[in-house]
Amino acid sequence: MTQVCSSRALLLAVFSLAAATAYQSANTETLMADAANRLLESLNRMQRMGTVFPVDAPERTNWHYFPETGFTDEYGYVRNGITFKDMDPKQRHLAYGLLSTGLGRAGFLKTMKVMALEEVVRVIEDDHTGYRDTERFHFTVFGTPSMSGDWGWRVEGHHVSLHYLIRGGKLVAASPTFLGANPHEVPQGPHKGMTALQREEDLARALLLTLDPAARKRAIFDSQAPYDIVTLADKRAKIDGDPQGVPASALSEEQYADLLDLIAEYADTMPPEIAARRMNAARDTPRDQLFFGWAGSIERPAAKPIEIGSKTTENRHLAGNYYRIQSPTFLVEYANTQNQSNHSHAVWRDFEGDFGRDVLAAHFRGSGHAAANAFGD
């Protein structure tokens, strides 16, 4: 009897180890496909109607980081996808599971903070209209989740816009990657001092302050920051003219390492495989083609309490804070000007790879599939 029990215990241990190993070795794409399918299986027919689209639908490149009515009024289309508000408790857990597959640990925590700030700003603005809503984040799936073929998904709401395309079981695109924070630093109330994007600003400022006068003069290309990130929610990222700022070739080794640390703060929002890919792209960029540029004030005004019922948008700081990191293949932008420079926007764009559009378009051209204008070019 003892031998039988020991054998069962051994088999159970082996099975448990195998199961744990299989789970740990599951790659990001496998986890994404499984999580997306679990969520889709939980939806009823009506819920699926505005949630599932063909992978080549123009909808896939519709994106924004404004609140609901803000971009609907300006751009004339609604934000599709099922929201937390429309989900039952089980579906919410499945949705969070899907979201977690598209983010690294630090990125998941950062995104949760960004979402939580919707309630903070709702209280500050005393909003009772639903304009500020922690449950209004949309999940959309494009195509059929699997380890073959093409499919993608998106999570989007105010200050969150995350996009993924999987082709043949490989995650080929994970941009645009946008996160924002309003307030950038909570100025009052029980969460006073909470930040979501602090390192994005602090690391950049620290780098700027290490530059000698000549290099800093090259880095600061304008005394006033643009009102927002320059590329906004454009479907294709584009910066006109030559790159502005100081090239990495003019930095010391220590400063270059600091620049890579700043880039890593953006890259590490993603799962490890994507983070590594982004960091490889940064390190592989010739230093004379990798630029760090700053506009506006070096310092940011201290966060001040806001009168309850007041707006936390507009009310621009005169100089503001802005920087960009630009290479031939990718772009990082950060802006903090609204709400007296206490309202920040941060984005990673791939010049040719956003939405995986170019990869997918080439595939369609090769297969003879008609996909003209499918991606809003």
C-alpha cells in the first residue's frame, strides 16, 4: 500500500512539474491566443457584434487616447469593442487575463494605475456625466485567435491604447503603445503623490541635466513644448524634417547608457520578448542616427491642489515639458503641458511597423488578396 501511495505521489509530482514547465514555457503568442479565445467564448452574440472584426478591417487602425466623446466629436467614429462596463464578473477576469498577456509586469502595473486615475480625475472634476469612467476600456479582436494565420487585438480607452498583430503564431507588431496620466502626479486626496509615468519624465530630465552646455544646447530644440505629442493619433507616425536634438554619438558612454535606460522604460511596458526586440532595435541603431531632443522648460512646476469641479485638461503651462527619442525605425514621444504640466502623454511608435500594417499588406499582395485601402493609408 505504501509503495502504491508513493508511486501515485511520484506520478502526481511528475505531472505537476510537467504542467508547470509547460505553462512557464508557453510563449506570449500562445498565451494571447488562449486568453483571447477564452474571452470570445464567454461573449454572447450581441456582445460579439461590436467586438470581433476581420483582421484587414479599417477599424483596426482607428485609434485614439481621448475620452469617448472627445475623439468621437472630432473624428466622427465611435470606439468599438466590449467594455468592462458591459462585462459580467467572469468576463472581466478573462479580459484582465488577455490584457496581462500583452504587457510586462511593470507595464501591467503602470496600465492599472493609468486606469485607476480615471476615478481620481472624476472626483477632482466632480464629473457625474460618465465622461470619466474606469470601466470604459474597450477590448476588440480582429480575425480568429490561433497559432496560425493572422489575427490581432486591441485594448483602448482614455489614456490607454495598446495594439497587437500576430501572424503565423508570431507577434509581429505591438505598436502604437500609448499610455497617459492625468494627473501626472495626484496633487490631493487619499492618493496624493501617486504617479503612473514618473520615470518616463524623471529619467529624461536626469539625462538632460548631465549634458554639458554645448550638448544641452543641441538637445533643447525649442523653448516651448508642443501642446501634445506631435504624431497625435495619426495612423502613420511621421516627423517632418531632420531629427532634432543631440545624437547619441555626442554622448559619453555613461550618458548613452542613461539614454538606453530611458528607452528601456518604454520597452519594458511590453512582454519580455517584445521589450528585448525594442532594445535590440535601439542598440543596433548607429549612434549618429539616434537622437534625444527636448522642448520647453527643464523643470516641471510642483503639482498643486485643484479646486473640485475644475478641469484637468487644457490650462497649459506656458513652456511645458516635451521630449522625443528618434531613430530611423522607431519614435518615442513624451509631452506634459496640460493642467500646468501635470497631465502627461507617452507613446512608442514604429515608423514602418505600427499595427503590423506593412507586414500584413505585403502578405496580402503576395497572396493576391485585395486589401486596397484596408488600412487607411
